[in-house]
Amino acid sequence: MKIRVGYELIYDFPQPTPMIMVLGVHFTRASDVITPDHLTTTPSVPVTPYRDGFGNWCSRIVAPAGRMQLMADGLVRDSGRPDITALSAKQHNVEDLPADTLVYLLGSRYCETDQLSGAAWKLFEKTKPGWERVQAICDFVHDHITFGYEHARSTMTAFDVFNAGKGVCRDFAHLAIAFCRCMNIPARYCTGYLGDIGVPPPNAPMDFAGWFEAYLDGRWYTFDPRNNVPRIGRVLIAQGRDAADVPITLTFGPNTLVSFKVWTDEAL
Amino acid sequence: MKIRVGYELIYDFPQPTPMIMVLGVHFTRASDVITPDHLTTTPSVPVTPYRDGFGNWCSRIVAPAGRMQLMADGLVRDSGRPDITALSAKQHNVEDLPADTLVYLLGSRYCETDQLSGAAWKLFEKTKPGWERVQAICDFVHDHITFGYEHARSTMTAFDVFNAGKGVCRDFAHLAIAFCRCMNIPARYCTGYLGDIGVPPPNAPMDFAGWFEAYLDGRWYTFDPRNNVPRIGRVLIAQGRDAADVPITLTFGPNTLVSFKVWTDEAL
Amino acid sequence: MKIRVGYELIYDFPQPTPMIMVLGVHFTRASDVITPDHLTTTPSVPVTPYRDGFGNWCSRIVAPAGRMQLMADGLVRDSGRPDITALSAKQHNVEDLPADTLVYLLGSRYCETDQLSGAAWKLFEKTKPGWERVQAICDFVHDHITFGYEHARSTMTAFDVFNAGKGVCRDFAHLAIAFCRCMNIPARYCTGYLGDIGVPPPNAPMDFAGWFEAYLDGRWYTFDPRNNVPRIGRVLIAQGRDAADVPITLTFGPNTLVSFKVWTDEAL
Amino acid sequence: MKIRVGYELIYDFPQPTPMIMVLGVHFTRASDVITPDHLTTTPSVPVTPYRDGFGNWCSRIVAPAGRMQLMADGLVRDSGRPDITALSAKQHNVEDLPADTLVYLLGSRYCETDQLSGAAWKLFEKTKPGWERVQAICDFVHDHITFGYEHARSTMTAFDVFNAGKGVCRDFAHLAIAFCRCMNIPARYCTGYLGDIGVPPPNAPMDFAGWFEAYLDGRWYTFDPRNNVPRIGRVLIAQGRDAADVPITLTFGPNTLVSFKVWTDEAL
């Protein structure tokens, strides 16, 4: 299966403004890239790449005053297989976790493990450790939170969303991540493309998607509490502790987002 | 000058409990260690070290059920010189910052840059970029926040402390860090020992101290908005984005902290 | 200005042969791409991209036995401005260099800093640190080395070229890089397209060009000791420590290069 | 088994001199550390850590004019098991190698694959691909090269050592690495501690050891052409393409090495 992925973001800047972008297909998917989704800017400005502490390739630019379009359009090969289900995946004891997974047990900007620990244990202590527990967390989050783009708020944390009961896909992910960590399961945030392949219409307008991975039985498994069914055609962009680590874009100065389009469709 | 540093933490655990500890003089101060502050546990259990993504050496144990004492006592050489003041240290433009400092511009668990950006610009936009701006931030935090151990709360964030107007040293640091990041100055959290050398009594009971570093003019400088005067005898333990990255201890299970002592005194 | 860039490489392979290719306009120039220079192979075989440790997008194929043509033809926008001259760009002290530039001070396959350090200090110690020193290095290399395609040899190192006094553009670059590193100036190799825009005829047949960048005053500047004048129309393909890191092509098995054409011309 | 590891290096510097050090037990062995081998400097100077592109933790200092001692002394747990032998480990086809191993097929400072390719194929084409081939390379190198500290020369490459027929452990490793790469087997250089545990006296004075790893059958295996028998008690310090990537120390200025001691002994 081939998936066309891309975006067009248009900004107005009153003055020259530095930006960071965490965009572009993740290097672990590089071998699936048919046409690269290289970032283009209009007007054309120098792009400086760098690699963050999680291994994500990021980009820096200085946007000049005026209108700026960021765009990419790529073609990616995909297995066409849905997310893996591994019902028997075991939970590690904390003392057996690899050292480099421990950071994914700590609290982070949008995942206040300290605030949610009580609720997590109350809700999930009786569940069977491992896959079932993570699935129970996803089920709870899926059922407890009402989806709606009108609830999107950049400052919304897992604790906020738990209390408000509504949010967008990244909020679902943040709450489930926080719960997993509270239950001593390493969990990390993923941002990427996720289309409606195999999903009956009507389909919402596209956006970048947020899901998460939990570390069970020696590897990372994909979970998506927003959709809560195995999906086809995820294309990873970046991974981090939560959305604060992998901002799609981050602008260091005032600006207006004029237009925002994302696409991810099966290419025939 | 020689400084005696150490701690004794006593816990009661109802069941075997994994723990992470970010304790011990930072490896960059190894040259100054006269007597190492090795962690000892009573009862004796295996201590497994690991290195986190910031380079800090951390430790893991599984505490058995019952009472557990964690202790260390070391002797460290110190220059005896106060924190450096560099009034002419310039602020970098964002586009000129080294890539590995950019993570210290992002929001983190206790430093909600998104929540505080408006206040930061209102308060500090008129200040001169660079050292003066960071100092203005420290002055504001020092004056705005009332210190008091009774205000300590593990979930308290920079935004909380800004609103509450009271906190402990780590809260002072978190608020100043958040403001620095809002003003596009990379800032990172430091945990360590800081005694009352040169400070007239009465002195409070010792605790681990929290301060921060700001990246100006090509290097990291120490700032301490809690004390807000150059101090003598800081002994670094760990660095991270905020206190969530460098927990003194983190216990994965219920427990009671029975006793908590920290010392850091000039040794004659 | 628009520049047409491309190549046609024809090989004969006696048996199926894996190949690595570091070809294609660098992703940081994606905004300038009007018509992408997609690699096409005849016969058509799967092309698998990957990303190397420097961020360059590379490609892998398995060439079948027989004749194989690799081709690309693209159109790229260019500022039409010559390479930047920054006479006042300062040299950093080694202790002030960003950590990610330090690797560009080390010796590498074609840049034996250990062999050339004595000569470098003798030749350039009296020059003014910074831009002037790098320019002095370029001037020396430009004057000391006789250009000639007949001198091209894939095993030729900076030390070889220093002794032989002749080479091709990549040899010029390697020697200048080695000298810069000996003088504690980070320097990295660049491969790309460079046409004869603004250069009076007669012009040599086109080839991929090699130049370098030196890290001065907080950024990377372009230097080209082969031509040693600011040029118009460089189109970067890849960056690395030296040419060993960014081989145009690398074949894992015997083969005959039947034909080799490169073009880079102003498009009207 | 416990191994005491450490070193004492003493330098005289005529002027303040920046240094890079790649010393200290590798982070992948952190969990085996009983007493950390933290670097100490006398006189005490600030130590700045950074992480290189291979993940090794490195250190930077500025040594003041005069005498400088670098020292460490640590205790490390070890399995006590000899290097793994996996006679059936298969060689990957180049097209099946993971992308991040490809860099270890390229030439590097001390491993001139281009110069040695002819010899490699002549010598090893008839050997069975996989473990046997790497072992045949090690056997050849072990037999062909005469060991002797008097042959140590910092500029000596694999091609030099092949021609000279003598060298030290890093030269053995470089030649075997170059041959492996010529035969399309990814190979990387390792530096670390290796004592004489289980080796009958007389034993040579200790030094840091150089060995290498070859990528076979989906993982990296240890090979040591200098000793060419499975050994007990290796303690890895750093990995890279060759010794140029992982200099024990690198000084940016003139200096005299006054004393050099390394120890690695079984601790009882």
C-alpha cells in the first residue's frame, strides 16, 4: 500500500521569527519513503537540521516578516497491516525495565503522574498487568473523554482532560500515557500521520495524529485511545515524552496561523 | 575549602518497592571529591547504577518490605569562590543557539511556558536582553514569592507558584526557568547541596537545594532566585529540564518517609 | 535564477550488486526544488532510502547483472548570490565550540590531521585567527596544488595531495579541511553541484564538485579552495567529515563505469 | 567477578590547553558499575560532558599551564564469562543490513578499505561467509602482524600495518576492521579495559585495549585479533568507526605526557 502524506501550513509574521519544526517522516520509516516529504518554505529560506535528544530529526528556520508557507508532499510505502495486538504481552517489573525506558515513567509537561496516581491505582489496580492493563486504560480513556476539535487547547494536560472529560487525540494520548506511567508502564508519545483507511465516512478533516507506545514484554507497542481499534497506515513523525517534546512547529515570536492542512490518503 | 555533604533518608515500605535515586555528587565534580559520598542502604541491597539522557548517574534499588535507610557522607573540595557574576553576558538570538540547548526552551512538567508566556513578556520585555534580563527575572521571582517549607507540594508548577505567591527553592527555580524560556533564554534545573557558608544565622534545617542555569554568551551560568545573591559552596548533584527529570528519590509503590536529613557544612 | 541539475551514470555489473548512493539535492534545499531530481534506474529496481548519521538522505539498490543506468534531472531555484564573504568572522576557542562541531576537529579517512599538524602550524600560525586564517589556508591550497582530472585517485588523502602537489577539487577540499582542523577550526566536507555560472569559457566537462564549510563565529561558512573565489549556484547534495562519508556511489562488487555525465546549468 | 579499572595520566602543559577525553566505562555497562570510575583532575578544573554521534559520553576540560593529572579508579561487576563464540552466525547480504550499520562498511581514518580491498578479496574470498570469515580475518591478522609496543605510532593505518607487519592491539583491530568492511561485513572499533584474567604470566604492563565488533546475524559480536582467543573481563569504554573517533585523550596544543598508567585487575 502507498500513502500520500503532506501538509500545508501558512503563517503571517509581523517580524522575522525563529521557528522549530518537528515534521517529516521519522528516520525509522526512511526505507518506506518513495517520494520524500521534504519541507519546503515559500519564500525559500535556509533550513538547518538538527537531531534532538530522542533521535528525531528537527529543522530550524528564521521566517522573514510577512506570509510564510510551509509545505511537504510525500509518498510512503506501508505494510497495510493494522496495529499489532499482542494480548499476551507481559508487563515488566520496574526493576527489570531497561534503563533507557525509565525516563518514560517520569512525569512530563502534559502528563502529571503525581496528580493522577491516585485515580490510576483506583481505576486500574484490579486489571491484569501487561497488555490487558494498557488496553483497560485505553478503554477507560476512550469512553471517558468526549472527542471534539473545539476542545483543543495547547495548555491542556492529562489532569485537565481527566477533569474536563473532553479533548482531541493528543489529550487522549496524554491521559493514557499518564495512567500507564502511574501503573509503572513506560509510555511515550507519538506524533504522525493517520488517515481514514478502512474507516467508513463521514471522516473528519485531517490533522496530525497523536497516539502512544507502551513498553511491554521487551518492546514498544502502539496504542491509540482516541480510536481504540487497530488502524492501518500510521506514519510516524516523532516520539517523545509528550507533545511538548515534539511540537509540530514552535514559533519564537507573535504570528497568525492563516491556514492549516494535512493530508494522508491511500495512493492508488 | 572542604565541604562535608551527605544525607540520611529513612523509609518504611509495606512491600518490596523499586526505587530510583538521583543522588550523589555530579560526576563533573569528581575531581573535588576527597571522600566519596557512596550510597549505602541498610539493610544492604544491590544498587544498580544507570545513566540518564542528561548524563546524570542515577541508581536503582528494590527496597525490601520494612524499614530502609539510605545514607551517604562525603567530603568535597570547593574553590570557596561565590557564583560567577557576568554582567556583560549577552543573550543569543534563538537562531544562534547551539542545537543541544534548544530542549531547554521547551515547556516541561513544572515549567509551563505556554501558560506563562504572556506574563513573562509583560514583565520582562523592557529589560535589557542577556544577564540583566535573567537577573530581572530572578529579582522578580525572589520578591514575588514568599519562601516557606510549609508551601512545599510535589505537584506545584511554575504557573501554580506564580499564582500562589509562595513556595520552596525548587518552585523559585521553576518559575524563573519558565520565565527565561518564555524570553527565549535556555534554562535548566539543578539539584544539589547548598550550605549556609557565609550566611549569618539563624539558618534553616538543611535540605537539598534547587537552583538553575541560564545559557548566555556561549556558556551556562548559575542563578539562584531563592537566595538571589552569589553563594559559596554549591555542590551539584544533577541537571535536567526541571525537578521531574532529577527526582532525589522516586518510589514505585506506597511508603512512609520516616526521616529526612541532609547536611552540607564547611569541614575544618 | 533557475539551475538545471542532474546526472547520468552507466555501469556494467557482472552479477547482482548492492549499491549505496548519496545523490540528490540536499533536503535543506527542498524549498528551492522546482522539478525534483528523482533518481531513476534503468532497468527499474526498488530504491530504498535511508538517513545517515549526518542527516543526509541516501539510497540503496541492488543492481541486477548487466547494464544499469542511474539518472536524475531536476530544476532548482537559486538566489543567484555568490558565496558569503565575512571578513570579520571570528574563530572560536576550542573550549567555546558547540559539542556537535567537535567531531569536525578529528582526523578522518582523507584528512590526516596527525600527519599534517606540523606543516599546518608552520604555515598558518602567524595568520590572524578566524576568517583570515581559513582564507590563508585556501590561498595556500589553491596555489600549492595543481588541478587536473588526470590526478584523480580515489585513495588520495590530504597528506598525499600535500606531498604530490596535484589533485582534483575534492583533494583541494580535503587538504584545506585537514589544515583547518589542525588549526582547531571545525571543517566539514560538502559534495554537490557547481556550474560555471559567471565563469568565462573554456569550461571543463561537468563533474560533481567538492568544497567545504568552516565553523566560524557561530555558523558554517562555505569555502572552495579549488576555485578560491565566491561562486554562484552551488547546490548542496551532502555533508560529512570527508568524501568517505558521502560517496556519490559505492558499489559492493566488481563493475565497470561505462559512462558518467553531470550537468548543472542556468535554465532560462 | 569484580574488576578494578582505572588510569593515571600525567601531562605537562606549557600553556592552558583544551582537551577532549573519551574515558570512563561505557553507558551500556553502567549497571555493572559498583564504584564509578569518574574522571578526576589535579588540579581540579571544570569538566564539561557531552555525547558524541556514536552515543559515547565524552568530557572536555581546559588544562591550565603546568602539570595535570587525570585519574580514575572504579570497580565493575563482570559476568566472568569469556567472549561469545557463535560459529553459526551468518553474514548478512549488504542489501539486508540495517541502515545504521552501513556507516561501518565505509572507509575511515585508520581503515582504508579502498587500499585493502584487493588484498582482502584475494585472502578471504574462499572462506565461508559469516563467523568463519571474520575468524579467518582475525587468524590472518593475528599471524601476520608481530606485536610490539615499540611499533606504536599514532598515524599508523591498517594499510601501513599490513605492509609493515607489526603493530599494537589497535593496529590489529584496524586491519581486521578494514578487511571485514572490504568483505562487506560491518565492523566497528572498541576501546576499553582488558586485563590478564586467566592469562598466565609474564604479563605486559597494562594499557587501554583496542578490539572490534563485527555485525553478523542481527547483532554485534566481539573479536580480538591481537589475542585471538575468547577473553574474560573486557570493560568497554567507547565505540566508533576506528580509533580516530574515540581518542582516549585529544589535546589541542603542545604538551608532554609525563606518565601513563592503566590498571584492570580482578578484585577479590
